[in-house]
Amino acid sequence: MARPLEGIRVFDLSRVLAGPFAGRMLSDLGADVVKVEPPDGDMTRLWGAVIGGVPGYFHQQNAGKRGMCIDLGRDEGVAIARDLAKVADVVIENFRPGVLARLGLGYETLKGLKEDIILLSISGFGQDGPESGRAAYAAAIHAETGLVHRQGRDGREPADIKMSVADTNASLHGLVAVLSALLMRARTGRGQHIDIAMVDAMLATDDQLQYYLEDSHATAPALSDIWRTGVGSVLTAGDFRHIWRQLNRRMGVEDPTPSGAPLADKIRLRREAATEFFASLASMDAVHDAMRRMNLAWGLVRDAKDARESPTVRHRGAIIDADDRAGGTRPLTQSPYRFSAAESGVRGVAPHRGEHNADVLRDWLELDDAAVARALASGALLAEAAATDAS
């Protein structure tokens, strides 16, 4: 089956996560995504297990893309980038505001080259404003938007979470904006400059924020509980009062509280009874049966390394075995999009730095061999040895 974005060209100048993840999803959906790296390579080439010359984090965010390495500090490199942007549908960047313009690739320049170009710019604090020049990684945005402080509840010190959610939120909102802009362009012929601020995306996607803005925490759902069973910890989602009613009415757990007991004693004794019940579940079959009878939303508290053991993850192929460029395979998360009459999914391995310099010049710019050779000889295009070996 066809992929929804076949024929769309994406020139991905972004780095690390917020931009590259959007590019990865566009590639999964069928776009031809060209990942551009600086001479030193994307920072994420320093992170994760290196297999077949490709580090794990870079592999995760750039699978299916073609790779170029362009020195934008050279006039020849900027000229090549402009030529490629001129034939692209979408450009993605996440430099600090103003950097792209100083490189000679700002929106007004790109628009002059191609009237209907769509430029997605992702930054921490937006393209203008009092803090637009600040450096931003996900952790800084987590702190600024209240998430880190929230993690310090119950007397604990504030702490960051072990996931770059501010980056992925901005990336996915950027993806929605790009798809919307493509639809609008099909109607009007107009391009767009899309300004996605990580701060905006984080706040817009925080379903708990309203309780803090209105100081209405007492009306919020209670935190989920985690219980020890004979086969590991399970989380039950929902208010403990509801869970206790199910334990008492459907599982026959007797109420241990004497008549007239103070509320604090009632809660403590019922929680002790619940703890004892969950500890008595000695097998996964017993856990499944109890949760089904109580009709509770629950989850096994898995170590992330064991995520593939989930029956649903296996059934849906949410983690696949991808080519590791060394004669074997390595795990990779699959596209989450499932269509009834279209295809989506990982389209190939992550590129070596500069691996597709020549291929993209031929495909996008339709250069002949002599012109490609001149571009490669200019010094503005670089490649690592593994890229040469792979080609």
C-alpha cells in the first residue's frame, strides 16, 4: 500500500531530538527525509550502544532518513543547502532563533527561493520575546513549566523525569503543524513559517496544569497506587476508595475497620488489607483474574528493558528488529500510526554521517557525475569512513 506522504521532500537541519523525531515520523509516513549533520556530527552520535558504526540514540531518531554532512560555515555549504531547500517541501530546524538567518537560510531567504516552502522552527522559548535567545534542553523546560517542582511532592526533593517529554511534545505538535500546513498549501498554494516553542507545547500537553493554575488540587483524581504481588509490582489506576469498594464487594476482602474508627485509622487498615490481598496473588493468571473481576485499569510495573514482553507490544509489533548494519539486528520502535488503507513504518536504517551526499545531489538536484564530483571536492560536504564503506 502507498504511504500517506509519498512524494514529500523534507530537508532536516535539526539536531538531537525535538526536530529529528518529527523528521523520523515524517519518514515513517513516506516522506523522503534528508538528515543534515554538521562536520562534527549530531550530538546524539555520542549516546547509546554503537553497532555497525551507528549509536543507539541516533539510530532511534533517524532511522529511514538519508544522511548528508554539510559545513554551513562555508559559502559552498550554504549554497548547496539553499539549492536543496529550493526543491524541498518542508525544512525542519531547531537552532536558537536567528541562527538560521545568520547562516543565510532564514525564512525570508527560503521563501524567496520557493514561495510555498514550509519551515518548521522548534525552539525553547519561541522565535521572539524576552527569552528567545536562551539555550533550551528538555530538562530546562520541565523546570520552567512546573514539572520538576511537581515531582517533589510528598516531601521529596524536586527532580527531573527520565524522559525528554518537552522535546517529544514539541516534536509531535510540530508534526501536526507541518501536516496542517501541507493541507493548507494544497488549498491555497501558500507556505508557512511554523514557530513551535517547547514551553508552549509543554503547557498545552500538561493535563494536570489546570489544577495548579486554579489551586484546585483537592478536586483532582488521587494518585495511582502500586502494589506488590507474587509476580512483581502492579499499578492500579484510580481512586483508592473505588478500588477498596471493588476489593470488598467483588473479591470478598472484609473491612477490618471497627465501627466509629477515625478516618485516618480506616484508611490505614483498609490499605493494609488491600496490601495483603494483592500480595496473595501468586501468579499472572491470578492477577489477570482479579483485575478482570474488579474491572480495574492496571499495569504491570515493567522495567523498560522488558517492554517487548508485553503481549500487546508483541502483537502490534511496536518494537521491531531492524538491520544493525553489522550483519544482525537491533531493536527499534515502530511507527505508531496504523491505517486501514495506507502503510506506515520504519523504512530503513539510520545513515552514517554524510552517507548519501552524492545520492541526494543526484536525486534532488539532478546533478550529473561531474557536478557531483565538483560539489564533493569543494570541501563543504563531508563523510565518515563508514559512509564510504557502506556505499
